Amino acid sequence: MQILKKYVSKIIIFLLVMVSFLILTTMAFINLSPQFGNSPSGIHLEKISKSPNYDEGQFINLIPTQMDMNFHNGMGVMHKWLFDTKGRKPSKPLPVMFTKNGNQPPPNPHSRITWYGHSAIMLEMDRLTLFLDPMLGSASSPVSFMSKRFKYEKPIDINSVPKLDAVILSHDHYDHLDYPTIMKLKERVTHFYTPLGVGSHLKRWGIDESIITELDWWESVEIGNLKLIAAPARHFSGRGLSDRNKTQWASWIINGANERIYFSGDSGYGPHFKEIGDKFGPFDFAMIECGQYNELWEAIHMMPEQTIQASLDLGANQMMPIHWSAFNLSLHSWTEPVVRASKAAHKHNVKMITPIIGEQFSPAFSKAGNFWWSELL
């Protein structure tokens, strides 16, 4: 019995050492790896802590928001994630149209949009070129072997991205704020616009704070002839183990001389869509998240039917579902978001545009339809 106790004691000590080593290694990796960014600190933290949307050390939503992820639900999600994978990725590379119109200017006075998949949008408007959530990397995670991008017929050529008057970021999650992409684009960007606190990451990555502007909800700034307004979203933030909700999340309103455009970023459904529509709508075009949802985290990612309702709340003349067709970050099939949204749009007489990745189009001349994904089911 004494020998058995010694044996068990050695096993326990060994396990404790291994766990400690794993924890220390993980913390060292996070602290030393630049892709994790930085949380706001010092004077920067003092400034953002005065926001009415900041409370007890973190940013908050307008209404109570939490995920139903107890231990039982978490284990169920893990099982489905590992073993129920049918249909979650395309059966073959997705079609792209990155070179259709080349570098021709958009038809003045109308805007032009290029979708890079997920929520990455290039917007050419009033003679300015803006890139919203330019996630062009191969993986939506801090390590390259996890959450890899779907295969495209032709990979994104980041070197073909032109000089950018502005990069606009909705929040700091990896599928929206990508360290490798920012490092490759930063010398071509005139200015970065972010929600409060997100500039901390950019500064760690060598971007001068003189070209970073952070806005709280309902604050605005002018970019040439455009007016950019940060608006509420219902979500959360964080890139590491200890920075949850240390930076803000936002949707964006972009008003030009002839068009009003809305970009949702990530958001669960809520009354903020109606409030935005009442204050700044109706919108000529709205790009609204539709994908990576689940009933367990419906509070932070809309279901497709809610995406269509959000477009109605906003008073959008046309809408485009985003946040799909690039990464497998939930349990639904990769086409389910757009299929369900299409049915809801038809039911409510909403004009929904679904371009091919890389296709350049002007909302003023676009047509609904184009069910290109149906050939890849």
C-alpha cells in the first residue's frame, strides 16, 4: 500500500508539473506573439473608461447579452464540431472574380463594392477607397493550422489591393482583424478607424497612433466628402485569455454625397437596428452579418431570418449577407445562411444581393438573385 501511495503521489506531481508547464508555455506564447495584440492601458485606458458604454473594466452591450454555453451545452457543441462535419465546407474551390473590372474607377457618382468573402469589403465611394474588416489571411485564428479559409479557385492576391484611404474595423476578433493582413497592408493605408480600444492592437503592430482614430458609438468623423459614424452592435471582443471585452465593437454608417451605406460588423439581433434606421436611415445599401450562428449564441450572432428583419429595421433598399463563405466557425452547413436568408428575403420582399467572391458591383445597378452557391451543394 505504501508503494502504491508513492506511485500515485509521483503521478500527481508529474501531472501538476505538466499542467504548470502548459500554462506557463501558453502564457509566454500569448505575451510574446504579436498577433494577440495589446489591451488598452495607461492614458489610453483612462480615456476609453469614460465611455458611457464601459463599465467595471469592460465594454457592455445596450441590452443583456450572454451565450448559453454551460458545461453540458459546451460538450454537445464539441461533439458535433468533431464528428458532425457533413456540409460544413464546400465540396470544391469557390468561384472568384477578382479581376473582372480591373482598376477602372466606379461609375460616378455611384459607389462600387468588392466582396472578399466573410466580412471583408472594399468600398469605393466619392473618390475614396475604403476597406472594411480586411481579413484576407488563410486562417481566422492566432495560429495558421486552425480555422482555415475555404479554398478559392484563385487565391486572394493581397498585393493587388490598391492604396487605401481608410481601413475601417468593426472589432478585434481574428476573423475581422487579421495580423498578417494588416502587416501587409499597413504601408498602403492612409488612416485606420476603429471602435474604442482596438487601436491598441494596431499600435503594437507598428502603426503610428497619429493615423488611428477611435470612435465611440454615435461619434462621427469626416473622410473627404464622406461622413463615418460608429454605431452600436450586440457582440463582444477579445483576442487572448484575459482581454474579453477590453475593446469595443461597432457597426458603421458611411454617408456620402449620393448614398447611405451600412456595415453591421458582427451582431446579435436587437433594438439597435431600428434605432440606427430611425436616426440615419433609410439606407441605400446594407451589408449585414449572416453566418456562424447557433441557437446557443444567438445573442451575439443573428439567425438568417433576423438578418432580413434587421435590414427592414434599417430601412435598407437593398441588402447583402456577409460573414459567410470563407470560414467554418459554427455547426451549420456552409450554404445554410444564404439559403435561409434567401427564403426570408423572398417572404418579406427584401432585395438581397449575393455576389460571387471578388465580383465588383455598384448597388445602384445590381440585381437580386445569382444563386452561384447552389452548384456547390
